[in-house]
Amino acid sequence: MSEDAALPLVLLFGLATVLLVRSGEVRWWIAVVIGLFGMYLGQTPVIFTADGLVTWLISGFTHNS
């Protein structure tokens, strides 16, 4: 996935996290732990599987027939 495709997803997930923290559903420290988990997960080989899944989903929604 290119940076151009990843940036909107980062903004979307960031906005969702902020809204969840503001609503009280998720505490701020839980959001920090989730963010750290995502950063460490991104440094493992699992990122290739997750990237393939996200690319597959995006291509399915944007497929023009």
C-alpha cells in the first residue's frame, strides 16, 4: 500500500480514536496502548498480511466493472 492510500486510513482511524476517547467509551490510556500495539505490530511480518487484506478490501470497494 502506498503512502497516498495509507494516509486517509490513518486519518480515519485517528478520528475514530479521538471520538471514542471523547465519548468515554475508551479511556485515553487505553488509546495510547492501542496505538503502541499498532506501532509494534507494524514492525513485524504480520504487516504484510494486514496490508494485503486492506488492499483487497479497498480494491473490492473501488473496483469499476
